[in-house]
Amino acid sequence: MDVNGTVAEGFEPVREAFVRNFEVLGDRGAAVAVYRDGRLVVDLWAGTKDVDGTADSAPWERGTAQIVRSATKGVAAAALLLLHQRGLLDLDAPVGEYWPEFKAVGKERVLVRHVLSHRAGLPVLDRPLTPEEALDPLRGAEAVARQALVWEPGTDHGYHALTYGWLLGELVRRVTGRGVGEWIAEEIAGPVGADLWVGLPAAEAGRVGRSGRVEAPGNAGGLRSRPKRSVAEAYDDPASLTRRAFAAITPFPDQNDPAYRAAALPATNGIATAEGLARFYASLVGEVGGGPRLFTSETLAAARAEESAGPDQVLVINTRFGLGYMLHGSASPFLDAGSFGHPGRGGSLGFADPESGIAFGYVTNGFSKTVTADPRAQALVRGVRAAL
């Protein structure tokens, strides 16, 4: 495997794991980046830009970007936390204080904090949106505002796979008057110099490769390669919260469609380079290349303080969430106990570990069936751990 890029002395285990991902675990095109204390120590890429991997496929290059699915949620969460940090949003205020229409059908008690911690009780839509409706920046928010609660806000938690994006995006629009993609570009990605977008500009479209499904890799390092029966049954049952949460857009759009990539869906369709994703997380916890540190120590503490833990009503496994971020645990292992971040279904991963100074980004064009702990990403995390 022809691997391009650089690895700082001591981080060779990450390169070894990256090579193995292609040789054993089925990667077609991917990149990984790691910052430590604001310095880029791993910057690797390999394979083809498009998942098809045909002989005439363009090679993955420095700056190739991919859709990162739910890893977008970690970027989007920073928008609400920064608005709170700037005194423009109260995490303990009702959502309806900023979005009056949201209070319909008994949702007056849903707090902003509940949205970020997946405790809002709104993981599903009784009437799923069509792909065309989902791309309209207002239709998703309108559907969530009409939706009745599944559980009493704050009493339980369950992954808001798609509705998270409409909830968060509309809060940003109501508070700032700007769309969430525009706000992220101007207030996060631009200031820190991160190549990431929620709503891909036409000028950047040529950098993004085609993604697609790949066969799920076998067991790697003891990780479960097949879901437990209860999890599999939940995904197969059309009436389950699991199936309904992921079916809030039906059928799901083609992720290679330029119209889908250009829309701003902050739960699912962020696009990033591995370096851009890692740089974003490095900027949450420190300065990178003279750019600003985004989170104060107080905001950082809030982001990774446990808000939800235990059986997840949607994912049917035990999950842990802070404010907008998954926390290190069995469902989504990061580097250590203080790590926080977000995986993307099928492979991608971004996180930070403030205690070690590590910020991590992995993107791939080959999506497997994994939801929260892809073996390829986990192999790279073990490589980072071995290097410390």
C-alpha cells in the first residue's frame, strides 16, 4: 500500500495501523490526522478518492474530503456551546423561548440542554420527510415542531440520529439569524482554518470523493464484528424507535448527490478532511497555528460532563453523552476517560483528549455497517495510544 504523508517520531504505530486497515480491514480510500498539543504529528492518506477503486480512479490526495455522517454532530454541537459561551443562549432555557412554534403538543419543557444530550424525547418523526423535503432548510424544523414527544424530556435518553440536526440548526437560526452551515463556516471553520463544511460550497465540490458501502471487516482487536441479537432485531423492526429514528428521512438521500452535499444537515452531512476534523478538535482545547482556542475551560468542562448514561432507547446499547458529544465508553471508545467526540456511522471519527493533548480525525470513503465503533478507526486509536 502506497501511503502518503508524514508521521512524527514515536507515532509510527499509527502508520502501521493505517496500512493494516487497507491490507486487512477493507479500506479503499482514507486519511487520518492527529494533533498533539497543537502540533500535527500524524498526517496520512492512501487509496483512491472514489470508493469504487477502479484502475482509472483518481488517487486520494492531500486535501481530499469525504462526508463524515454523524461525526458532523460534534462540529454542530460546538455552535450551540459557543453561543452559550458568548451569552447568547441559555442551556437551561426552554427551546420554545427561542423558537415559539416548537412549544406545540406539549413540548414546553424541552430544554436546550436536552437537545444536546439526546434527552429531548424527539428521536422520530411520525411522518418521515422525503429526500426533497429534507433538503429544504425549513421543512425539517417545521416537522420537529409539530412532532409529539416519545418520552418526558430529561427522563431518559436515546440517540436523535436525524432530528438532532433540525433541532440544533433551527436554534442557531433563531438565535443568530444565520443558517447553521453559514454560522459554522464563519465562526468555526474559517477562524481555525479547518477544511470542513456543513453545506458544501460549489467551489469545493471537486475535492470530495464518492463514498459507498464496503463489506464489514472481520473481528479486529476483540471488537464485536456482529451486533447483539437485540440490536439487530431493533434495526429490523419497523415499529422500533431504532428503525424509526434512522428513517426520519425515507428513503435516505444519495450521499453522493451534489444537492445533498450542498444542503446543511448538521446531524448527517458534514464534509471534512481528516486534518480538518482533527484541527477542529485541537482548536476546541488549545491554539493551533496561531488560531483561536474555541472553548474556554468552563465550556470544555460542560461539553464533556456526563449528561446521559446507560441504556440508549434508540441504539439499544449503553451510551454516554455530554453536551453534544459522545464520551469515552464501551459503545464508542476514544483514547481515555476524559476524551470526547463523535463517530460517524460506517467509519469516520473525530475526538479530543485534553489530558494528553491529542486531537484525532479519520475519514473514509468506504462505509461499513458499524454505528459507533468501527474497527478501522479503533485500530488507529490503539496506534495513538501505543505512541503515547
